[in-house]
Amino acid sequence: MIYLDIRIFYIFLLGFSSGLPFWLTSGTLAFWLAESGSSNTAIGLFALVGVPYTFKFLWSPLVDRLPIPILTRLLGRRRGWMLLSQILLALAILMMSGIKPAENLGLMAVFALLVAFLSATQDIVIDAYRVDILDEKTYGAGAATVVLGYRIGMLASGAGALYLASYLPWPVVYQIMAVLVGIGLLTTLLCQEPVQRDTEAVTHHNWFQKAVIAPFADFISRPNWWVILAFIMLYKLGDAFVSNMTSPFYLQMGFSKIEIANVTKLFGIVASLFGVFVGGLAVGRYGVLKALLVCGLFQLFSNLAFVVQAYMGHDLTALVFTIGAEYIAGGMATAALVAYLSKLCHASFTATQYALLSSLTAVGRTFLSSSCGLIADSVSWPVYFGISTLVGLPGMLLLVYLMRSDKR
């Protein structure tokens, strides 16, 4: 059975290691900041620490080609980079645990940014390792397994961290998360280095032209390329406006960390996976563009559930409905968007173009939504979530334009 392949097991563990740091610089950190007395504006600005996920394609060629002294010789090119990123990642998370946000918010932002950078670097090399170690028959199993591992890693640093924070100080929680990075580190030491398929050095005179210029040139030669880029950046902007402010919103509604962990993390993960499944079915039935429209509308109007929650206040039944709507709709839209990005990639530049396009999806989450905290501090919660719904409209209008252009 393909899932009994040891390579698939290693990929699952590496997926866990890849997903673990994500909430430590976003949702989980927002709880710590909110409890330390940080304003919504400051918490919103912390969305900017996700910049490395947006621009990771800039240094991915170095991770792909550049050897690391000693480590590359001992472990190989892929495992050497994995081990280095994981060691530095664990140390950076430990450094975060020693900072008091109420006294030094700026230093916390610096180390959160460092954790995000090292996490993005680890993502680059784990993705490359997965492709290198598998063959065409195991690509599907590898993709499913790494997503499962990633989700469980997010669960550990999301719901797991909130459970721990209900009984332990936040610094201890982050120290435990740093120890969990050791799962990926141990996997790196145990797994096998893939056979190098391309040993061309980074100094080759044609490398920059072939690896960077050609994929860009191919993409901008297409009709409506600038509309496509704008759409990718804006499609999940309304969703980002909601997700960046949910932590302070839940706390102000009076929910405990245990309640939040149970509903938003555990139930939310299940709802998200269900949404991804439904989104995949929508792509198969309606085609990519129509699925984007249907799923995007669900995503857009799911924001209004938070308006209802704001009026209901501390109501767990309402929270289950709100989280279910958000996570199912978000999963549907994500599945449709991933299918769209895959369709856009030229066969000759699939890896590079997908990395570039997927990075653009983080622009809305990182840059365009960084002002959400300022807005949340200026208006009531119902008004804020109403605004988040309106923010999603430009992306939908661009999609309608693309659908009409596709029919011409």
C-alpha cells in the first residue's frame, strides 16, 4: 500500500514541522499580545510579520542551489538546508519566549519576523524535498500526507498552545513549541537525501535568465495578466480582514481560551478540511472559474456571520455556527484558488510560477489587511465585519471580468 511507504511517513512528519510555526507568529501570538494589553491596532500591524511568506520566492533559488559548508557534505543539499532552518527556528522561538510583549513589543516583532522567515525557508526546502524524493505514482499521496501533517502542526500551535496557555505562562508554552520543532529535526536526520536531478551551480551564466526572467516573461505575455495578478491578491482579502481580528474579538466577547480552542481550532480544522473537499467537488463540477465564483460568494457572505456573533456576544452555539461558516467557506475558496493557480502555470515553469503566484495570495493577508486593527479600533465590531464583507467585493468583480474575457 502506497501510504505504508516510509517516504510518505517522513513527509507527514515534515509537514507537521512545516505547519507548526504558522500560528506562533499570527493567531496564537495575537492571543498573547491581547492578554498583555496590546491594542487592536498593534495586533493588526503584526500581520506584517508574515512578509517572508509573501516573498519567499526571492531566496528560494539560493535554498535550491547554494551548498552549506559541512552540512551539505554530511547530509546533502536538501537535508542540510532543512537541518539548518530547523535549528535556527527552534532557537528563534525560544528567544520569543523570553520577551515580555508589554515591555518590548518592538523586539517581539523582530523575533516574530525572524521566526516567519525561518519558517518560510523551511517550507521552501521541504516542498523541494517532497518533489525530489517522490515519483509520479506517489505525488498524490505525498500531497495529501503533507497537508495532513501541516494541519496537525497548526493544531498543535493553535488549539494545543491555547490549552497549554490556560494552565501555563505564555513563555513556557512557546518553549514547548520550540521543543516540538525537534520532531522535524529528528526526521531530517533519519530520512534519506534524494538523488540530485540538477547539479547546475548558482553561478551559471544562464541561471538567472532561465530561473527568474523566463517565468515572468511568459506570464506577462498573457492577456489580462495584470487583472489576474490583482484578482489573486484580492480574492481572499475579506477573509484576511476577519482572520486577523478574530483573536481580540473572541476575547472581548468573553470566550475563554479553552472555549476558543475547542470551537475555533479543533472544530475549525475539521470544518476547513470539509470545505476543501467541497471546493474540490465544485471545481470538478463547475470548472475552475465558476467554482471560484461560487466559493468566493460563500466566503464573502460568511463574514456576515461575525456580525450576528457580535450581537449575540458570549454564545457558544452562535460561535459554532460562525466558525463553521467561516472555515467551510474559507476551505472551499482555498481549494478553488489552488486549482486556479495550478491552471495558470506553464508546464516549463510550474514550480517557479506557482511559487510566485501563491506568494501573491499572501499580499492581501499581509500588507493590504495590516490596517484592519486600526479600523477595528475606530468602529464597532458589527460595522467592522460589515466592512470586511465589502472589502471582498473588488476581487469578485475582477473575477467576473475574467470570466467574461474568457468567453470572448
